[in-house]
Amino acid sequence: MRAYAQTPARRNRQVLADLIAVALIAAAVAFALAVHEVIMRLAEPGRTVQNAGDHLATSLDDAGDAASKVPLVGDFLKKPLHSAADAGGGLSDAGRSLQDTVGQVADLTALALIVIPVVCVLLLWLPPRLLWIRRSATTRRLFGAPGGADLLALRALTGPPRDLVDISTPPEGLADAWRRGDRQVITELSELALKQAGLRP
């Protein structure tokens, strides 16, 4: 099984198509990662809010602990400060939630920007490549099978007429020569069919 044609023109087209497919996939991945990075910058306010909430909660907790040591009113002062510290914790949770949401949006967007172009490229590029690989293997087997050269010669006869000018026999006499079983004509036509498939005898 061959991955690339043996004839230079077709092989060059296949290599070029492969390079274009790889370049498009790489460009899609690079673009998706760049978009992911830009979206993640939106999480910066969430980090700021989280840090501020953590700092506020810690400061108010410390203040409540210090206030609890005041004689007579310590417990009275401690409760509102600890309640305010809980509010600071809620602020921190909101900042963390914002970061999580932005991270999920960034991940999903990057995934979509990778998957959609890659699937499109694969649908346009992979089926023709696999089809050529399968057909070339079938053509190669047919060429080596008994009577296969006759079938390949018939394929060449029914192919583009412009390709028949390379045959030594005039194009108008090729069908008669094939019907008579002219081995030279059949060999030339079967080799032409291989060439049309991008293969060499």
C-alpha cells in the first residue's frame, strides 16, 4: 500500500495538499490558543475580587479576634466583625466563581475553534487521500493479476482521449487492437492506466 503516487506531478500535488492540511490545522490550533489567552485575561478582575475578599475576610477575622479581648464588650464587638468577615468570604467566592466561568468559556471556545476547522479540513482532505490509496492498491493488484492488464487497458481506452496520443498505435485503431488482443497495445494501455493512477509499471 502506497501513501504517495510514483509519478512526480501527482506526488507533488499530494505532498502540497498534505502540507496545506497540516498548516491549516496548525493555524487553527494557534488561533484557538491565542483566543483562549485573550479570554482568560477577562478573569483578572475575578482574581482581584478574590484577593480583595480574602484580604478583607482575614483582616476582619483578625479584628474580631482582637476585639474579643476587650473587657465587657469583647463578645459584642466580635460578632459583627466576624459577620463582615463572612461577607468578605462571599466576595472571595464570587471572584473565584467569575474565574471559573471565564475559564470554562475560554476552554469551550478554544475547543470549538480547534475542532470545527480540523473536522472541515479532514473532511475535505482525508477522503480523497484514502480513496487514492485504496484505488492505487486495487490498480496495482489488478495489473499483476491474470487478465488484469486487459481490464486496465479498457480503463485507459475509456479515459481522457488526450492521454491516448502517447500510445504508438493511432487512437482510432486502439479499440480494434484491444479487441484482437494485441499484447503490445494492451501493455501500453495498461501502463497508461497505471500512469493515470499515479503509479509506474
